[in-house]
Amino acid sequence: MNTEQSAQLNWFKSSYSGDEGGECVEIAADVAAIHVRDSKERGGPRLAFTRNAWSGFVASLERDRT
């Protein structure tokens, strides 16, 4: 994904992240993938996961919480 395409994504971070910045991740979704980036380095590297892979990741986190 190039920088222009990345700028078109609607990035957000968890409401659990404070306003101070710090060690947060931001995510954005498009038709093909879920994108993850470091909130401190918005122009830096990003990870992209298929929707199925991301759903599995989130489900495993939810299972581990209980």
C-alpha cells in the first residue's frame, strides 16, 4: 500500500488509549484487510491482516481474557 492509499484510510485507536500519546497502535479497515500501525510513527511501517486472520486474533484475545 502506498502513502496516498494509506492516507485515505480511516485510522483509529482504542478508547483505552490515553490522550498523552505513547505506546498505542491504530487500526484501519478496508475491503481487503485490517491495517495496523504505531501511533507515534504514522508514516512508518504497517502490518496488514486478512479479515479472517484479524477476527481470529481478536477472538483469541477475548478467550484469553476470561
